[in-house]
Amino acid sequence: MKGSILLLLACTAVLAATARADTGEQPEALVKKVQEYAQKASAMIKGAFNTLQESEVAQQARRWLADNADLAKQHLARLKQHLAELWKPAPAA
């Protein structure tokens, strides 16, 4: 997430410098262009993240995490059972 924000800021800075060099317009027009560029860059980044989330690799990773979480829960339940048995008072002789 931090990387995408830094990328967006870097792209905005480059675009602002390019727009400033290319235009002799007023600062308000320049600010508007930079905002438009930032919106386009943001939309592109969101699209890339959506594509990544929908990819087969991401889906496999989510399935693997879900499966292993269930397995970890099962091991934890068994451990709780064993600990409960250890803490039971011994029958009086």
C-alpha cells in the first residue's frame, strides 16, 4: 500500500513538472491538470489491484490460507483437550 502511494506521488510530481514545462497557462489550470492526472493514475492503480485480487494466484493463496487456518483451529482444539485432561484432578485412591 505504501509503495502504491509513493508511486502515485512520484507520478503526480513528474506529471506536474511536465505540465508546467509544456504550458504557459495560469496556476489554476495547472492544478486542474495535475488533479486530472492524479485521478487517472489512481484509477489505473486501483484497476491493477483489482486485477491482482481476481487473479488465479491470489485465489489460490486465499484458499491455502483458509485451509491452513482450519487446520490450525483443529490443532488448537486438540491441544485444549489435552490440557483440559492434564488439569483434571486425579481420582482419590
